[in-house]
Amino acid sequence: MKAHILVIAALMLGASCVRTNLSWTAREKTVIFKSSPVMYVTTLPQDSTILRAKCLEVVEKDYDSKELKTLLEKMLKTVTDPSQEGVGIAAPQVGVNRRIVLVQRLDKEDEPFEAYVNIQIDSLWGDIVVLEEGCLSVPAQRGPVPRYSNVKISYIRDGKKVSECVEGYTARIFQHECDHLDGILYIDRALEVFTDTTWAAQRENFTYERPEWF
Ligand code: ZN
């Protein structure tokens, strides 16, 4: 039985790796360059098509592109903006369906945000831990989510493929953000979802207008 579960898990992980020859599309370029430095964050239900899509990899020739550099800068400004204050963000949350995430490395000194291009989860192991999560794309809600305590990720850094093992709360952030790249939201895995009234009140202080060109 255990062997079957492992095989299924391996197939699911393999399926999350979406290769493509497709460079930046006109739509992606528009979102990247036309967005303000703090980008519009896609939310349910109006942006469910984007949030539920499977993301493509960034092609090798685009690793040094102006598009990628600009997108990473704007995603950082967005996730660290007082209106969001997230610990991670995935590209579909700003309207780009590519395998890119930013994660706050709570396990490192000074807790920097780091960018991960073409990230994939290679394996998950350890204890199953249940902790509350929220998501910038599911405003004013929270819920307890079971996640593995340990994760092995691989991604592109300076043009080369790098692998790394991460544990604890940061491993949870990686799992949450990588799920976004496969169109999965924490509410799909949560044991329950409830309204966070503090967060709801806080968000009323900010406007979240979807750009009309979006
Ligand atoms: Zn999220």
C-alpha cells in the first residue's frame, strides 16, 4: 500500500513540471510592463481562470530577459507592500502563469525574500503538521492546512539548476506557493475555512481595483 502511495506521489510531482518553448506572450508582456510597481493581485472569484491554470516554465533564453527582471522586482514590491504583507507570492497571483515564486526565507538570517524560477517540488517527507494559512488571493479567509515538514525543491539560479532541502514553516510556504503553479489553492487542502474578521477589516483600508486593461 505504502509503495502505491509513493508511486502516485511521484507521478503527481512529475506532472507538475510543465516544459514549454513558449517565450513571453503579448499578454504577459502587457501585465509585466503595464502594471504599477505594486501589482494588482488576482483574487477569487473574478480571477479564477488565472488562479486555476497550470503554469508553464520560463524558457532558457528568457532567464536574463528584461521581462523576468521586471516581473521579479514588481512581485517583490507587491508581496512586501503594507496592503499585502505576505510571506510568499506566486506569479499567477499577479496575472502571469509561469513557474515563478518569491518566498520569505524565515529560516535565514534577516529573513530575506528570494526568487525561484522554474521551481518544482522533488520530494516531500517528515511529519504532517497542521497550521493555519491564508492567501493574498483568497481575501479575509483562513484555515488549518496539513503540510509536510520537509521538502526538497529544485529551481534555476544564475542560469543553473539548483536543489535544496527546506524544513519547518519555510517548507510550508514553498508548498503553498508551488501549489499555486498547479492551480491549487490552500482552500483545496484546508480542513476548514473561516472568515478572519481582523484581516477583513484591515483590507478595507486599501483599494483593490483591477486595472481595466487586465
Ligand atoms: Zn497563496
